[in-house]
Amino acid sequence: MIVIQGSNMAEAHPVGFQWVMEAKRRGAKVFHVDPRFTRTSAVADSYLPIRAGTDIALLGGVVRYILDNELDFREYVLSYTNAATIVSEQFSDTEDGDGFFSGFDPETGSYVQDSWQYEGHEGSSGSGHTAKERDTAAGLRHESHGAEVGGQTRRDETLQHPRCVYQILKRHFARYTPEMVERVCGIPQEKFLELAEAWTRNSGRERTGMLIYSVGWTQHSVGVQYIRTGAIIQLLLGNMGRPGGGVMALRGHASIQGSTDIPTLFNLLPGYLPMPHHADHPTFDEWVDSIRHPGQKGFWGNARSFAASLLKAYWGDAATPENDFCYGYLPRMTGDHGTYQQVLDMIDGKIKGYFLLGQNPAVGSAHGRAQRLGMANLDWLVVRDLFMIESATFWQNGPEVATGEIVPEECRTEVFFLPAASHVEKEGTFTQTQRLLQWREKAVEPPGDARSELWFFYHLGLKLREKLAGSDLPRDRALLDLTWDYPTHGPRAEPSAESVLREINGYDVATGRPLSSFAEAREDGSTAIGCWIYTGVYADGVNQAARRKSRHEQDWVAAEWGWAWPANRRILYNRASADPDGNPWSERKRYVWWDPEKGEWTGYDVPDFEKTKPPSYRPPQGASGTEGIAGDDPFVMQGDGKGWLYAPSGVLDGPMPTHYEPVESPVRNPLYRQQANPTRKTYAHPVNSVNPSPPEPHSQVFPYVFTVSRLTEHHTAGGMSRTVRPLAELQPEMFVEVSPELAAEVGLAHLGWAHLVSGRAVIEAKVLVTDRLTPLRVDGRIIHQVWLPYHFGFEGLVTGDSANDLFGISLDPNVLIQESKIGTCDVRPGRRPTGSALLDLVGEYQRRAGITPGRNAPAVTIDSGADSDGEGRGDS
């Protein structure tokens, strides 16, 4: 079976969805969970309407159903997860703290995680700095290589110890009953039970099930915990590391996965090596030790080799063991350098210049007004794009021009628009959802002055180095010592993308031989690797990403189509596809197994395990790194080799997922007195505000829930699609979908106009009255939800107001992603006002709602037990 939640896969990822339809043709059951009935819902076997922002309650109900009925794949759970591990007696759950785990610090709005640790490891959390970790999105660092788990852990293989993870999990999710799921999510109990029964049937030796999500999960103030809950279910059912199982994160662009592997994120370096922090990592040794945790087992024990090889790729001959491979050249984090902090800093005059490549924040990011006001306060802005997008013309055509907040003649920002080459006008690789690198040939030359990103940055680097050539300032050495010698070709001196891929793959410094595996990385400077997880993509001097062997010429795993990181491995942690003794769980699903005659792991895929380590191997006392991984520990990147049902470290808002209401919600949290995620990242700034939610007064001013997602016909903020005539004709204007019941309540006419009001903005849209949106009964009242596409803006062949203008800035504490899939608003018939009258309308709503811009809603709920209307919340 396949569960699709947080995604309208048929519409937003239609190429991948063909394989869902193929699975359905072969008998798989498809379940779709979404606030709106979509094209995915239309072909699913079962559709579950859900109140936006309540997915943890639904998934928690599935966890409870598994545990109460003992439907977990027990042999898998005992051997491959931390279910039997004993947790510290200092730990207390949200069940005891009414929405708080032990260790919460109300002063910083963050947790000290010592009490969450395994028994005997309370001092190894590295905690005490979780507020700083939130500022640097440290959760993203931890999700790649886990947090410290040193030495042995105490376990109870009977799963009866009251503090073993299994029993803690059981108590934690006990209140997530079918009745509570219905009360919180609005999902009828019979629909919930249909999902839970089907999911648990696809478990055990013979069967697996797949979970698929997308940004409908990630873009929430508890987005990481959504994904954690899904992973818990898949671990309990034995669906991780096995064919037909797993958790698939869909990517909305062809290379979004690639842009996190070789990152455009402020806190990561290539291969998920964390950026050093100026206070915590003054030396190379301290930085490396924070990644590998000396004494800890797992493959991150090789972090020194990966880090030294990366710096050697950056600075070549200048990087030597004596100068710590030019570690001093690496920039350091000093705090929050994320995109939302940046735009607020622009408004405050702290940032002078800005490069925009492949981004259109004027309409594509949350709180569009803040984005445009920020860019209007720069000295210079460089926009590289295919078309004249809103982020290049905000100073001239943006909504703030009409309201008088931006005066074109007085706007200080000098905008440089540089035309970019499209994906068919340049060569290189895509890395997609499946971690698969596929080489893209250049089809045609880019027109006019359009250039590739590779050309732009390479030649910009040459110009900067030329200007600094005579400098003897130490600060300029990082730029002057860079290896910057890529071969070029053609009349425009286009750098060779294949030479860049070779550097990313890595090579032996002495001979220039391309490396075949990241296992060849060395810590002495004899190897240079641009991204260690990509090592092997250029093995033997051959562009492995360019392989296109037909499926008719190879087996079903298709290892010779493109190249998947790491090591051309198609399923991560596939050691878990065999039982603890190394035999396939079933012949029908055999994938990777131990061959006792050859003394090695073999199978259809590249084994995600040391090739000659037998299942019977047990590490000696005190073993660390790869030596510390036992022969039956499949999760080789984790510090204990296990899949984590409970996260003792690394997830900043709790070791287990907990239902919190979205930052803006019309509903009081039915499970706990704590309303929203208490550790969420907020920004107290005059331009930013949050609509009130219960138990705060005046939440009824914004009674309706709005959510946004994609259309097939348009792409992201619309810059590439609203300029294309056939696509513009198919979806010609901004619209809002409302239920017939809401239309009657508000007085909306089908194909008429409506305007939506939040505490930040007012937007207008054409009305589409449809039964694709179902009013939900939640906690004894009817909740109406409306749906908007987020593709529109003020440039292009077709235009419209931007849905993202309605959102404020509130972020998940782990990865600093914005909550931009749910907010509250009012809905009114007719067109919105214009000019100063629009600001007056927003101001009127702010006064009615008691909103003071720049004041954060309290992270900790101050509640005497009564809702804002005076009625008690009731016991849960």
C-alpha cells in the first residue's frame, strides 16, 4: 500500500506518480490524506479529508493502533530499532507536563536535552545551547548524522521495562485514540480505522508499505516532527530499508535534492558536513570532533577524511596538514543567517547587496510585503532569471507602489538584471527525489546574453581574483588560493561542467586518478573531494551520471541508469532488507543478503554495509567508528546503529512527535494546554505579526483556515510558467476554492470576487465554489478551510495577487523552514480596496484582533483552563 500525505502527487509530481498508478494496477491500495480533494484523491482507493496542520494527531493515532494491537514487526523492531533501549529516569513526557517535555527553559523557549538521553548517557547530549542550535538550524545537521551516543546502551529485550523506548512510546501516544483523531483532525473514525488497518496489514516478512510526503508536511512549525512520526510508523512496521517500503520525500524541482547535497543552505557544506560555528569550532580538530564524536560508532567516524578532502578540493596546494587544510579560510556561523532573518536585516539596513538566482521571494516567499520592503532597502540587487520576474520589478510594479510604501523615484536599490540560461541551454547533472544523478546534455545555445550559472560564477570569480591579484591582505587569501582552474570551451569560454563533476567526485592528489568510493577518502590531504557522498559518480574517469542503459537490458533495480549517491545505492540502509542472520526476510522481497560461501554481502543493490562484515560480528569493547557497528546494525550512520523510534538528541522540539496547533489556528489544542510548538522560531519585528489563536482573545476575527499548494499548469512562483502562453491560458488568473457551505455563509458567488484578509495583507481572487473542500466538524464545531494556488504575481502574461502575502514569518525550530501551508484569515465578498484604503483595512483588522506588529505571541501558553470565549477546554 501507498500512503500519500502532505502532497498532491498526481498534480505536483506527475512524472513520479505514474509509478504509483503502476503499483495500483498491480494491486496496491493508495490512500490520500489532504485538506482538499485533488487529482490524487480522484484516483486513490481512499481519501481522508484532514484539517490542515493536524497530521501528527492522525499519524499518532496510527502509532497507537499499532502498539495497542501489537501489530509491529517485532523481530525487526527488536533487532533494528532502539525500542529496547532504556531512557534516563530524569525524562518526563508531555503527558506529565501538559505539552512540555522535561528540560524546557521558558526564558529561551528551548530545551536542555540531558534528561532525554539514554540511561547513563545524561551528560553526553551536548545540550545547554539549544537556543543557539535553533538559530543555526542545527536540527538539519543532526538529521544527517545523528547526535552523540557514546559507548554501550542498556536494553531490555523483553520490552517490558517501563523506561524502555517501546513502553515510553506506548504511553506517549495512548491518548491518540480514534475518537481523538476525529476530534482534532475532523476525520471520521471509520476512515481512520480503514487507513490504520490497511497500513498494518502491509508489514512483516512478506509485505511492505510506502509513505510519500512533500512540502505539505515540511512547511509547518512542526514539519520535522510530521516526518519523524511517519518514520516511526515505518520503523514499527519494518518498512525501512526494504523494497516497496521507506519514506519518500518528493522534490518539486529536478534538482532540489542536489541543492541540499551540495547546499545552498547557510549551515551546511557539501555532503552534509555542518558549517563551523565561530564560538564552538575555533580549530579544525574541534570542528571535526563535533561531527564524528570521538569514540562513537558509525560511518561518521570517517568525518575527518571527508572534511580534509573537501578543504583540499577548495584550496588545493595551499591546503596542507600543517595549516589544517586552510580551515581558517572557511566562513563561520555567528547565528541565524537564514533567508527570513536576512530580509528583516535588509529592512533594518544591515545588508547592502543581494544575489537572487532561481528565487523569486517578492511573491514566492512567506510575507511577500516584508520581502519587497527588504529588497527596496538595499544598495544593489542582482537578479539572474529567464524573465523579468517580480523580484526585479518590485520597485516599479509591486503592490507597495500603489499603497505609497515604495516610491519608485526614491527607491535606493540599484537592480542588475542578468539573463540566465534555461535547463536545456546548459549541461550538468540533476539530482532528484531518488538521490539519482542524471546528466543533462545542452540542447541549444542560450540566446543573446543569457549565461549558465557555471559561466556566471566562474567568470565572476576570475574578475574578483584579478582585482585582488596584488593584495597582500590576509583576508584576501581565501579567494586567491582557491583552486579555480576549470577548462573552458567555445567562443563564450563556458567552463566544462564535466570537469566540475570530476572535482565533486574527488581524485587522488598525486596522480589525478578519479576516486571510486568515499572509502578512499584520506585525512592526510592526499585526496581532494568536492562532495564525499558523490564519490563514484566519475569512477574510472567515466561520467556515470550519463549512463542510460534501457530497463530491458538490465535487472529491475536498473543500476546502470544514472548514478545514485552514495555508491550508486538505490535503497538506503538496505541491510535491513535481510533478517538479523543475513537471510532475506522473504524470497518474494529478497534484495540484499549475506552469502556465507563468498563471505560477503550481495544482492540486487549495492549493500549499505561493510561488504565482508558477517551478521555474527560483534564489536570489541570500546570499538568506535565503523568497527563499532555490529553485524546486525543496519542504520550505519547512527551512533547506535539503530533506527530511532525515540530521538534522545538532535530534534530540538522533542524526542517524540507531539500534536501542537499551527501558529495560527481557530481551534484550542484539544490534547494539551500548550497551544503551539513552544520552541518555534519567531521574529519580533515591526513588519511581522501573528494572528491570535485560542486561548488569546479575538481569535474569532480570523475564523477561517487557508492553505496553499500547486497546480500542474504552473511552477512555483510562476516566473517560468505565467510567461508561457499555453500554460497561462490553461490557468489564467488567481482563484480561491471554497465550499458551497462557506459560500453561503459569507455571500460568495461562483466566478465572482472575494478578498482574504490576514493581519499582514489583503489579497483578492476569483471564487471557485466546489465540494472538493469539505467543512469539518472539529471539537464540536464546524471549521471551514479555503484553498489557494501560490503561483501568481504582478508580472507575466497572466497576473494576480500572491497567496504568500497572507503569511507571516514563523519557523520550524529544527531547520528554519517557514509555516506556509496554513494560516488564518477572514473571507469577504467583492474586490479588495486599493491604495491607502488597503492599509486602512489591514489596520482595522489589526485593531479588532488586538495585534501589535512586532510583538510575538507568547511561545508558552498562558491559560487558566478557559478558552477566550469563557468556556473550559475540557479534559482530554
